[in-house]
Amino acid sequence: MLDRPPGNDSHSRRHAHSLQPGEVHHHHHPQWSRAAVKRRQGKLSIISLIIVSLITLLLIFLELNSKSKTKAEYYNEKTAAAELTRKAFETIRAAVDSLHIVIDNINDPNETGLIGIQYSPITTERGDLTAKLTATNPNFAAMIIELLKTAGLKKGDTAAVALSGSLPALNIAALCALQTLGVEPIIVTSAGSAMWGANYPEFTYLDMEALLHKKGIIKYRTRAATLGGKDDIGRGLSPEGREYLTTAIQRNDIKFLEADNLENALTKRMEFYGRYKNIKLFINIDEYPTPLMGKDAPNGFIAPHRIKNGTGVIPQFSNKGIPVVNLVNINRLAEKYRLPIAPIPMPDIGEGRLYYEYRYSVNQAVVSLVILLIILFILLRYDIEYYIARRKNG
């Protein structure tokens, strides 16, 4: 008898008929499976590429829609500092009213009482009204919390601080932030003010600070003061203006760091800070960079040893390995931290980039990636079109 080739139809039929009842035929199924899903040879088809693209777009869409709003780091500290700042601002506003100081609601549209006048005997230089208005936002305290945490400060640490009468609102926000974190400030204040700052002779920044301390809102006070102005010695002020500032320093019982030139002013200030040990950070608040502090110092956080040259206060601290928070360009800081410029009305506390972050689901992204890799593996390894065609043909 001649041998029949495997798969001969008549032979298969005879073999099938020869099965006894209850027996299972095991020959066809393995052979069909090997033929139905075979290894891929050649490139992916257009249909396969379209399928992969559509699945990828779907997974991307799902991931983009997984974004959720979560509280930012140090949310509680930020909101506490901002709330304390708002309380302090309200106290200043009440004091301005009690002193019968008229608030100009054109130049101070939110009627904060933290915006001074254009000219007064203690006005040291020109000022930026927009920057002053921007700084009256209590949420700046949250920004300062973030900067203090960037510097690694913790409860019980000590920070050297330089304040200026030009930015009373930002000074107060900084003190509220320091108090919230339990950081002890060693404060030296330049009592004079640029335009639109704390430039009422009868209600200087030193008077504001003393009032807030007396009311129990802030625990800290300036320990030493200078006249401010050019070279920090009152240059540019009239004798009357310098007298007003000297009187303000005396009535608030603050040590007067009197100097007759820039070099002497710098030496006295550094000697005063040098009395205190373990200073972990230097904070400078002023409207503009000054020779006293360091004209070329960058804005915001400055890492230790970043500034190599210069004789100002900031370079000296930096060279000692002490980080610096330099707050001198308020509008740029506001833009960086997404705080509004000269807001009307005042923004709510606890809203915005400082308080919340939008995050995508990492778990969903991982699952989507795994799904996509599995699909690609199957398409690249096996000829799916061949499988589909075999299914259709039965």
C-alpha cells in the first residue's frame, strides 16, 4: 500500500470515523494553533500602526485627565503665616485710622494703610508704587516660608535679618513667617523709606513693629537701626529728616548704629550681627540692591559660597557658608511664585501655586506603559493579521 501524505482528507475522514464514542481527537488543534498564530516576518502593517497609535493616544488622554489638586509642601505653615500676616495688616490699618492718617484710595486701592505718601521729610529716594502694592498681599508670607524651608531652617534656628522702611508689608510678612517656623531673627532696620513706603514721620516702620509687638501679634523686634538712605547714613535726607528718624529710633528704644560713611556703616552692621552665634541664614529685604548689601547679589535664594566677590553684607555672609534670602525685586518674585502684581481686590489666603500642586497619577502612568508594551510585544512578535484571516476562514 502506498503511503498517504499527512493531512490527506480521505485519510483524515477515515481516521475520524474510526474513533470510538467518548474518545477525543487530539491531532488537529495543536497543528491549527501553530499555523494560526505564527511568528511575525517583515514589517508591521499600516493597520497595526494605526491601532497602536490610537491606543497610545487613548492612554495619554487618560493620563492627562488623571491630574489631581494636592496640597503643596508646608501647606499648614504657609496658611498659618499668611493668616498671621493678615491679622498684623488689619492691626496696622486700625492704627492708621486712629492716627487720623488719610488713606489715598487711588494709590492704596485696597486701603491697607501700608502705602505711604510720595514725599515726606524721611523719604530717602524714588520708589516703585506697583512693587509696594504687590507686597501688601499676605500670601507673601507663604512665599517666605518656602524660601526659609529651601534654606533648611527649622525651629530654634537663628537668622540675621536686614529690613527697610521702604517695604513695611514685606517686613511684617517675613517676621510672621519666621515666627510661624520658630526661627529667631536678629533684626537691623534701615528706618528711612523710599516713596510710598513707611514714610510718615509719626508712624515709621519701627513704630508699626512696636505696635504689633505690644498687641502680641509678633514676638520679635528690631534690635538695631540705621538711618537708611544713600550709604545707609541718611545721605540725601535733610537735617530735619535725619532728626525725625533719630527720634523714631530713640522712642522705640532701639540701638542706633550711627556711621559717617559706607565702609563704617558696613563694619558696624557686621560687628553687630557678629555678636550672635550660629546664624543659619541671612535675609535682606529692600526695594533695590544697594552697595551696602551687594549690588550684584541675585534675587531670591542664594546658596552658600555662591558669591565669591564683593564686600557687602551678602557676600560676607555667603563667603562664611551661610545661605541668603535676598528679597529686592518684588514684582519678579511675585511672577516667579505666581502671586498677582498689585492685586485688586486682595487675593484669598490658601489659593494658588504656593498652596496647591497639580500632580498626575504615577500609578496610572505605569499601568498604561505596561499595557502599551504588552501590545507592542504581541504585534511585533506575532502575525495578528494572519490569525484574524484564519479565524474568518474557519
